[in-house]
Amino acid sequence: IGQALADVPDVNEMQQTLLRTLCETLGIDAGVVVEQQVGGDRETAVITYTYGQAIGSVGTVLPIPFIDQAHPYLLASVSPSDQIPLARQGVELIFPITHNDQQITMLVLGQKKNGKYYSQADMELCETLVEQMRMAVQIGQLQREQEAYLQAAYATAEKAKRLSEQVATLDAQSVTEPAAAVKPLTIQVLGVLAIHRDTFRVPDAAWGSEKAKAMLAYLIWKGTQGATREELATAIWTERSLEESANTFHVTLHNLRNVLEVNRGRRSRYIVYKQNRYYFDLQPGDVLDCDRFEQLCKQGTAESLDKAIALYRGDYMADMVWALPAEVEVKRRHLERLYENALRRRAQEADDQQQAEMLWQKLLVLIPVDTEANTALIQSYLTRGYIPQAQRQVQRWQQALQEMGIMPTPQIEAVWRQVPQ
């Protein structure tokens, strides 16, 4: 993705490249970017970029509903009046990209070619590319504003200069790296490990190598116990002896400290060395998402559980399995169980049927054979008269059971028989 963007200086081409890359990577049959003008018809949006032909071509008007929240919407969470025409055109997932007083832009994706749900990893990649696309949209908006100012008789040179600087800054942030470190830090270990300075994600190039990420992951997992150089080297450089990895160890440590706190070196407040052990020390105001997730689950209110669900982007240290010992699985399963319980409770308590369906769908991404979630989803579809969705849910349930070698119980088969063939 980075190589593709480096060769695409034009903002419009950047959006097309991101759309194509996303669809090809995840095996999606079609995807489009649509723009909806505020003040116009709020029930439709025009396709501006397209991949594949299943949803529509550039200029096609789609019946996209007005969305006033920033998280992705599965098709089942859209209102009944909007769901049927969208389903006919193969729409499966809607990502709001930007919200302001002039325009709403959305990424609309079709079904996966293999017929399966979008997985947690798929959603993570989508959100990563949507963040890049959001920046490209902002750049495009600023460029259009700049042109308007330059064409207007009353535009001053100072205004044009400021807009040029904004475009240049956003352009650099979207393709290369975010702005200089601004406290606080948000460290994401649920899903793909990442660090956010202010609102910008630290790019992979800033880490120097995956070894720096692995070092941070190991120190976070060890917590107050810390780790010796020997312990870190053995876990991260399995193919080298302690002597062979000595120089690389210190280079990696320097890169990690620089990612956490630019130009502090050994004076870093985050990576502390004492009594022959290294420790990760989270600073006041910073957020470690797994700790925050546990706090929210412990509070147990509807509001806190909703926040916890939104915070869970995947398994604990999902991309660092290779650098961590098997004992990490205990922590991983503990957090996964908290997430499962939060989804199940909120789905059971939900007054809104569409919200309940969305929560059950998320639970099925985690546990595809869950009887309660599959049953509730099928019955909800039947209640709302969505027979095709109920039929497809039965097929997915059957496929999941078959892949895991599980025979359906009489109770499960009874649920299947409720769905018209």
C-alpha cells in the first residue's frame, strides 16, 4: 500500500488506488466511493470512484441512507426501508469517511467473493485504508477551496498561502508520517499493534523494523516484572546468539524509544532501565487500550460496554504471536471472553432490533457456530420479513458447523426448518 501511494501524487488517483487495493486484497467483488451533498437529496448519493461493476458505475445514484455516526455499518444495521434496495445492488458494508457541513463521503463495499462474513482482520484493514482515504478526501476539499479562493476577486494572497500550507501538511501526513509527537499517546494492542500520537497513527517506517514492535509488545506484556536483555534477545532474535544480536538489540531499542518519544534516547520516560532490567512505563494521560477495555467491562453499564465493544479491534497482540511465549494465550483468551460477554449482554438487552442484529453479527465473527447468536439473528430476520437474509444465515451456520466437524443438534435443525426454502 505504501509503495502504491508513493507513486500516486494526485489525490483523486490516491482514492482510486486505495479502493482497488482494498477490494483486491480482501477478495471483494465490488466497491465504490460515494458523495452525498448536504442540503440536497439525503436519501441518495452519487458514485465518484468504483471497482467492479456489481454496485454501479461512476455517476450512478445509490439509495444510501443518511448516517450520523462514524463507525462502520453492516447492511443489517441499516433501516428496513433502505436495506432491500441496497441488498439488491450487492451492498454489504458501509464506512462513513468524513463528516462536515458541506459533504458526506462514504466507502461502500460489496460481498466477499467467497461468500463469508467480513472478519475482524478484514475490518481492521478497512479501517486503516479508510483513514488514508479520509485524509485524501480532506486534501481534495482543501484543494477545491484553494481554487475557489484563487478564482474569486476578493481572495487575498495570505488566504491562498494558508490553504497551500494546509494542503502540503495533510498530503505529507497521508503518505509519509504524522505530525511531531503530541501527548497523549494511545497504544493499541487489541488487534494490530499501533501507536497514535494525538490523532495520527505512527507509520510502520518510523519503527525501523518489526523487531521494535515486538520489543514493545514483550515489555507491555511483562508489565511490572520487566525483562532482561537476554530475555528480550532470546524472544525476538531466535535465529541468533546473544552475542550476535547485541548490536542489533541496541539499534532496535533506540528506534523504539524514538517512536515513543522523539529525540529522548536513554532519557526516555517510557523505556526505563534499572537493576539490569528493561521496563515499559506508561505516562499519565496516555492510554493502553487493553487496560481501558478491562476497566470499561468491569464497570458493566450499557454505556461502558458499548465503549468497550468499540475499543476491541481484535485479539490481544494479534500480530505479535511470533515474539511472545505461549503464556500470552491466557491473557488473550481472558480479553476475548470479556468481549464475547459484552457483545452477548448488549445484544440480549438491546431495545433496537437492528442494533441487536449488528451485535449478534459481531459475536458470530468471533464464534461462527454460536447457537444463541445464529438463532437470534435468523429469528430477527424472519420477524422483519427478510427471508433471503435468513436463508443466507442458515447457510453460513451450516458451513461453520461443517468446517469444525460439528453435527447439528435437533434444536438447531428445528431453527433451520423455520426458514422458508
